[in-house]
Amino acid sequence: MSPQNFEPRRSRCIGRVAMGLVALLVSATLAAAQTKTVERTVRGPTAKDIRVGVYLNVQADCTTGVLPSIRLVASPANGTVNVKRGKVTATHYKQCMALEVPSFIAFYRSKANFVGTDTLTLEVKYPQGRTELQRITVKVGDASAPWGRNI
């Protein structure tokens, strides 16, 4: 193969690699754009279940959709996280006058003598492609303290 035949092929190859890298960067940017970070704080007593999240999927026709997947990304330092199945009953939710749908409910429970602040991060992936990173701060205190509303 003569050098003049080799040069156009190499240029085309480099061009294809560059286009592939651009496509990879664009798709990585789009994937990152679909992930939303949510931060919130909950409070509750020491060594008791504290509800930190309720996850459901209600369709436009008021029926349930596929539930999201939930993954513990960052564990709390002073407690544990459990996810349980449940049912949510609601009235006047979106356009639905009344509904009852399955859900996942996430709970945090601190160690027996822990009082203070703990944090955890959950990744919630919905079937439509939306992903949320939920950074949850849990303020843990004694059982006699007046606790605010849980989620």
C-alpha cells in the first residue's frame, strides 16, 4: 500500500473515533441530566423505625405502575435502613379522587444509644428512566422529644 492511499484511511478512522467519542460524551451527559438529587431531613426517636421515604408509581388512569427500584448508595454510620412493601391509600392525589396502590416504604433505625445526626443516600430508579439520588439526613433524639412529621 502506498503512503498516499494510507493517509485518507487513517483520517477517516480518526474521524470515526472522534465522532464516537462525541456520541459517548453526549449520551453520558444525557444520562447525568436524568439523575436528580433530592435532599431532605427527617426526625425521630432513638432505636425506633423512622419512615424516610414512600415510593409508588401511579399512572394517569389512577392504576399502579411498576414500582421503582431502590438501592442504598451510602449507608448510615449509626443505624440501618430497611425497605418494606406496603399499600398507600389516598384521596385527591393528582387527578385521582381515591386510590389504593402498592408501595415501598423505607425506614431508618438508629443504634440503641445513638443521639445525633445520621445521613444516608438512596438511589431510586423509576421505570420511565428517571433516577433520583435522595440524600436523607436523620436527626435522632430521645423518645420523649416532640417529633415533627415524618415522610
